[in-house]
Amino acid sequence: MHELSIMQSALSLALDQARQAGASRVHTIRLRIGALSGVVPDALEFAFEVLAPGTLAEGAKLAIEHVPARFWCAACTREFQSDDMFAECPDCHRLSGELRAGREMELASLEID
């Protein structure tokens, strides 16, 4: 389960940012996770529950924003969503090779005291 190491890195980054801001507590950690990132959000939540106790984030909420996969069709000059890497434009049915969003794994924001 690579989500444990991903969550460990995200939590470490969040805690570092909170400390730099002089926080005494983290209330919410918001992550942006892309549909094609290869990360299972439920596993991230489980990892957070295991790793947060004993830190400034103990009792904090983990909020995960799901980012859909969006592709660009050069022929139609439009963006469209797809659930997999073999994205076919719904209008012209050509395969798109340009992924615009959906592989994110980012620390989006923190709510702290």
C-alpha cells in the first residue's frame, strides 16, 4: 500500500507548513487527488487515521478533492473528461494524447490555529 508513504509525505509537509506559520493545531488538511493518479482515496484516509495521532493534526479532518481526468482534443479544440488514459473525444472519436488534469497529488490547503 503506497498510500501510507504518500500520506506520510503529505502529512509531513502539512505539519512543516503549520509549524512555519506558528500553528498550535491543524483542523483540516485538503488534498487534491486526480482520477488517474493511481492513489486510492480510502487508503489515504486510513493512512491519515493511523499517522495523525500524536501530531498537530490529531483529530483533524482530511478533505480530499477528487480531480477528474480532463483531456484536450486538438482536432475539435475542446477539453473533455474521460475515466481512463485511452481517452476518445466524444465528438470526433479521435484518441487524445494530451492529459490536462487528473494526475494531481497536491496539498491544496490547511486550516490551522
